[in-house]
Amino acid sequence: MLIAALATLAVVNAAGADAIREFLDRHWRRPLAPQGPRPARYSPLEASLEPEACGTCHPAQLADWRTSLHAAAMGPGVSGQLVEMLESGPGSALSCSNCHAPLAEQAPRLADGARARANPVYDTALGAKGLVCAGCHVRGHARFGPPRRDGSLAPTAPRETLPHNGVTRTPAFLSSEFCQSCHQFTPDGFTLNGKLLENTYNEWKASRFARESVQSQNCHMPDRRHLWRGVHDPEMVRSGLTIDARVGAARYRPGDTI
């Protein structure tokens, strides 16, 4: 993990924190804009926002994603709550959708002052699939992603010769700040018992992992896998715990304190 963290730090430092912040502010500006008309040279496959379309060339990432909670981000529990919220508090419902199904094409309604109106680009099937590949990787039909494993950013061929015009690579995808947009609520965000429902980024920032430049991706996307395992996964929890137990007596009776 330390080697991976140091490699990530070198790439991120080379890019510059200000440039990364500028990219992220633009990339996660809410609500996300519709993709718009597809480029003329795009095939239907290249223009598709369906994760299965991405899986045509990225089968390993698709297989990982299907096992993740990102794929279940619009499961029955969330969807059931949003049905009522869209009527009683459309603003709150749409703010939930910003992360659970962030694409403009996934939102059944659009904010219109204190009310909400029908979304003309809504795709029912896509909306049910939660946080899909395009939610992180596609803006205006352009693809974005991390540097290659060797740290390089430049395309390997003229963009017009590559599928979907290639990909714009940025170290932002390697930083915890990339995840901050959804995994850190603002101080006035939703709370439960006085605690923000999402405070993960601030918790990381205050931890030794941030001081040691261990990014969220180093733990939750090992070897760039699209798994995002967390506290819901027993193996992930076990991997982060070291139990050191010492006994103070040779034998204990029921009720004794160890």
C-alpha cells in the first residue's frame, strides 16, 4: 500500500493541486448537464451511457461494478423513499439523485424553483442502474479517466482514430478529492443524531492515512479495481483491523472482566 500511495502522490504532485481542484469543480458541477447530441462519428455503442456498453471493451471493470454498492445505489430502499420525496420535497429528492444516479439522463424530474418538472431526457432504465460508469467518466459524450499506470497522460494515437475520441486523462481520478463530491456533505447537509450522513472525506482528512498520502482509491479500489468495498464487507473490515489481546489471568469465570 505504501508503494502505491507514494506512486499516486508523485503523479498528483506533478499535476498540481490547483489544476486538480479546478478540474473537479468543473467535473462535479451540479446538476450535471445533459450529454447533448452525440458526435457525428460516434456509433450507437460509443454514444450509449449504459454500463453494458462500456463493458464491451472494459469487461473486468463492468464485472466488478456489478458486485458493488454503486450498482445498487438506486435499489428499492432508495427508490421507494424518492417516490414520496419527489412530491413532498423535490429539492431534497433531486439532491439525493445527484449522487445515487448523477447523470441528467437518470433524473425523472428537474428542479424548477420550489417545484419539479418532467425531464425530457430521462431514461427510465438507466435511472434504475444507480451510479453507472458514465457518472464518473463521461461529460458531454467525452471520456475522462486516470493516468496510465506509468503516469503518462497523452493519447497513443490521434483522437479521431480512437473509440469515442479517446480519453482525457487526469490525476484527479487518483485523489481522495475525486470522491469528496458525494462522500462529504457540507456542514448544513443532512444529519442524523447530529452527525452528517456523509462525513467520510473529513474523517479521512483527519486520519493518518491522509498524512501518509494514502488515498481513498488505494484502499477502496486496489489495483484500480471497481469494487469500492467498505464497512459493509467483512473481508474489508478484517483487512483494516489488528487485534492485540492480553489476558491478565490464567483462567476466568463467567462475569469476570478481562
